[in-house]
Amino acid sequence: MQQATVPRPINFWLYLGIPAATALGLILLELTSVDMDLATLFFDNASGQFIGRHSYLLENILHDRVKQGVMVMGIMALVVFTASFFIKRLFGWRRELGCLVLALGLSTAFVTPLKKITQVQCPWSLTQFGGTETYSKLLEPRPATAKPGLCWPGGHATTGFCLFALFFALRDRKPRLARAALAVAFVAGSVLSLGRMMQGAHFLSHNLWTAVFCWLIGLGSYYLILYRHRPVNVPAIGRGAA
């Protein structure tokens, strides 16, 4: 039988401090025009559209196909997790697989409820970019409208940032592979976020909030399923204490 893996120590000041500092920075960002300034850079006044609005690469590949790929990965993780209850070779990975499934599930499930609660408009819907809706920041009251926004936090960004779940699932058993997964999550989330910004679907802050939420979900899942269940080392019978 495979021996239980001892979780590596966590520096919670680092693992919680960075997202907390990022969240504080995003709240302070509300006092600036950075979101709108960046969106303006991606808007072509001549055509009256965002430069990536009808891009095949951004819409069909980086949006549709990549999302489908991550959905397939999530389904496969669920199937393998279920199989770990029946296939002896997978018994030892059950907790890691459970952590992965939980983190992936929560990372993709939290977005829609928050969108409906916050009702933040997308850049492409705003009057500044040829739309009909009035701009309001996250912490400001929403102007009256017949079509509430559904753009905070960034939904497609979760397709990349939800891969933080892989980092936490692999953290103890495969540290090098976990670091690679962390890099992939950062790069994928950033690229997908930039793509949606170029299309006018989201502001920068929308996507950064998504990254914060996905990280905290991954960390919370890891703590509850793997870190809290550290195996207790029991001295072998017949051996004296060291």
C-alpha cells in the first residue's frame, strides 16, 4: 500500500498575503481610471469596435476551444476521482483527486452567481464604446437599466486561473510538476484575460478579481482536504524513541 504523503509546510502569510494585497490594490484601483484607460487602448475609434471583437483566434480558439478543453479536463478529473473508489492503483491518489475536482468545480461555479448579484456592465455595452449602458465602477450604485450587466468577475478568465487547482493537487507529491502547473495557470489566465479585454468583454480588474477568487478556492480546497489530514507518524513497535 502506498504510504500517505506528508503535506509540505505552507507559508500562509505568503499564500494569503499576496491575494489579500491584490484585493486591496483592486479596491484602490476603483479610485483611478486605469480600467477605462486600458479599455480605450483596445478600442478602434475608426471602426467603432474593439480590435478583437470579431477575431477568429480570440473568439473561436482562445474562447470556445480552450474552454471546451478545460471542461473535458474537469470531466476526466471527476471520472478518475470516481474510479479511485474502485481501482486499487488509484486509492492513494483519492484525496488529491478530490481536491482537484472540488477546486475546479468551485472555481467555475462561483462566477455566474456573482455576475447576477453585482450586475456590472461589460466595456462593449458602454456609451463610451458605442453601447447604450452607463459606466459604473464595482463599488458604485448601478444606474437604472432594462439590461443589467453580467461582467464581474471575468468568466472566461476562470478557464485559465481555475488551473491553480492542479498546483494544489500536485503540491505535495509532485512539487516540480506542481510548479509547472502554477506557471501554466498564470500564463493561461493572463492570456485569456487579455484576449477578452481586447474584445471589450472585460476590464482588467474583472479578471484580476477572478484570479484572486480562483487562488483562494484552490488554497481552501487544499487546506480542507489535504493539509488538515496530515498523517500522524506512529513509532514502530519495538523501536525506542529517538
